[in-house]
Amino acid sequence: MRHLIAVFVCLAGTSAGLNAEDFTQFRGPGGKVPAQAIPTDWSPEKNLAWKIPVPGSGWSQPVIVGDRLFVSTAVPAETWKPKNFADGTRTPASMGLGFLAKAPRFDFDWQVVCMSATDGSRLWSKTVTTGRAKFAVHPSNTYATETPVADQHGVYVYFGAAGKVAGFDLDGELLWQSDVGVFKTSNNFGTGSSLAIYDGKVFLQNYSEQSSSLMCFEAQTGQLLWEDKRDSNGTSWTSPLIWQHARGVELVASSGRELIGYNPADGERLWTLDNIKSPATATPASDSQRLYFGGSDPFSKGPLFAMSAGGRGKLSPKKKNKEFAQCDWMLPRAGPGMPSPVSTGKFVYVVDKNILRCYDAESGKRWYQTRIPNTNTVAASPLVIGDQLLVLDEDGQGSLIQVGPEFKVTGGGKLPDTFWATPAVANGSLYVRGIEFLYCIRDSAANTKS
């Protein structure tokens, strides 16, 4: 008997020429995927359509347009792989001594790889640049952590460790390439801010210890359309967010010190928010009414904020980490850590290690806080699939949880690998990237390759 999740979420604002099922950027359409069906249970022996080795390593998420799946990767000249959370946190980098770390003394080949989303066969691969990394990264990070973006014309990749952004057409021909610089990150943790795409524009957030730029490129030509620089530097691993809400569309960027809402067309600052602990790792979540965000780190936990759409000007509170203009609610010490939160419009979900918290989107009421069974540390961001929430831990344990005010596990599975990359969902399939392989989970009746 087949067990399927029916997904009935429509993708608003889909670019012309794209299918509703395309998954074109980090977390797809805001962490909520369009209508399709995936299995509710999987394993290496069940509903695994295929697994394909990807050269090198990277925590970047797969993106999909039609039957083409794209991943970015950094291929080392010598053996080099990221560590899991437990091993990575035993290193000096996690003790505030990352400045002592040294970059590898060998070359990397930074590539974009195109595969068939149906059977995993490689269609093409292209090198963006080759050379040594200028800086070290955290032992649990990679040199290809930034997720690409794609549209009906091509795929666009960014390698922060190499300082390169480039566009290729869907057949692998180089459209353009730009050098945006390589900059030091806090504690040598490395880079990780993914691209965003909207209305034929590619957005790159380059927030480091030596830079403070948010850039907008024309997707087809690479022309720099606008650039905005913050007043001060500081590393942020969040990704720029396209917030489509009831009053319009905004581009939101978070530096760890402030959030700024932009007009994506011309880079005009619509609003700014500081004097709060804003996200530096977890990208904000959004729905048609609100933006949800907060920042936490190993040393302190900030609030979880909900901000209503339509803000203009300076919104900052008079006292740090207190309510501000446009703040619908805030919850002290509830800010997310590394995984990004997600909103269904009715419920907001935050994952902290292996603890799942569910809040009411309108009021901030906490419906529950619970440990997810059989789950260890979660680094990947959760996804909403119709009326189910998918959470994947670094050990490969995936859990499907019923969306709603009560906690209920409805399915899941486990794969033998290490996973930090957020999964992608498209074409009735779940795609998960580990250190060793890229895996496709699909109902066994539809599998075309075992």
C-alpha cells in the first residue's frame, strides 16, 4: 500500500515560464512547497529512487527547474570533508579560537553540476573558478554552502570563499561572471549566505568582517543594478528573503545587528530595525501578514519577534530587544539558532537542536514545545509540505509532523549519511544532500531508477 502526502499549497508570485512545482532558491517559496505527493516513509530499501555521488562537498541546497536539478560544490585537490556537529564543536574554532585556523594548502575547483531530477544522471558540470581558499572555515562548514538560484533562463551560483558569482544558461553555457571579493568572516566560520531571485533579478548578501554590501544583479546579463552598503561591517550567514505579503513585495536582509526592508526593484530602503538581537544565522520566516525572526547563539538567546507588513522608516525600539513599531508580538529567549523558522500562515515553527516549538502566528501563543522522537541535532531548515512539516537531523533522521496545535508524527525515514543541507521538494520527490550522496526519495511506483 502506498502512503502519500497530498500537498495543496499554491505558489504565489511564480515567475513567468516557471512551473508551480519548480524549487528555485533556498527553502523554495518561503519554506512552503507547491502541490505534489511524496512518500511518508523511506529508507535505503524503501522509496529511495536513486542516490548519486556529488563530487567534492557543500551544504548548498539543490534547486530544480523542470527536470533539471542543480547543485554547487567545492571539489578539493586532496581529501577534505566537513565534520558533523559533535565533532566540529570539539575543535578550537567552536571555542572562540577560529582565528588560529589555517586555510587548506591545496586547490579547490568550485563547480555547478546539473543532473536529471528524474534519474540523477549528470547532464553537465562547469567550473566557475579554481584556486586556494583564502580563509579557513569552521570544521562543520564547507566551501560551497551558498544555495544557487534558478529561473527559466538559467542557474546562478555564488561561492563566498572564492568571491565569485556567475550565471549559466540551462544547458551550461556561461552567461556572465563577476568578482565580488573574498572577505574574512567572524571567527573564521566561513561563508553561507545563499542567493535570492525575484522578477529577473539575483540578490547577493555579502556581510562579513570586511564588507557590508547587498547587491542586485540582472539575472540574464550580470549587470549590477544596485548596491546598498550598511553603515558597519559584521558577519551574517542569513540569506536575503523575498517577502511577498498582502501589501506588496520586499527584500529583507539581516546583518545580526539590524534588519532592513528594501524595494527589490531599485534598492530603496523601506524600513530599518536595529537595537534588537536580529538574526545572523537563521533566515527570517514570512507569510502574507508577518515576518518572524530572532537571533540566538551559544552565549545568549534573543527574543522571537513577529512584525506586521507595511512598515516604513525607522522601526527600532527605545530599549533593546523590546517591542517596536509594527511588532505584533515578541517572546523573550525564544529566538531561533541555526535552522531557519517557517510559517504556514497560522502556525510558526522553530527547531532548536532536536526541540520543536509551535506558535500561533497571530498571537504568539505557544501551542507546544517537545523533543522530536529519535532525532538528534538539526542543522537543516524545516520545510512545510502541505499540511505536514518536514524536519531532517544531521544523522539522516527525517520526521513528518502534522501541521496544527498538537504534536503528531505522521511519517519519516532515515538515510545513512550526514546532512546539513536543507532538503528540496519538486516533481513529487524529496531531494536530500549529504556529505557522500545526493538522494532522491519518491513513491516506489514512480521510480525510474533504483
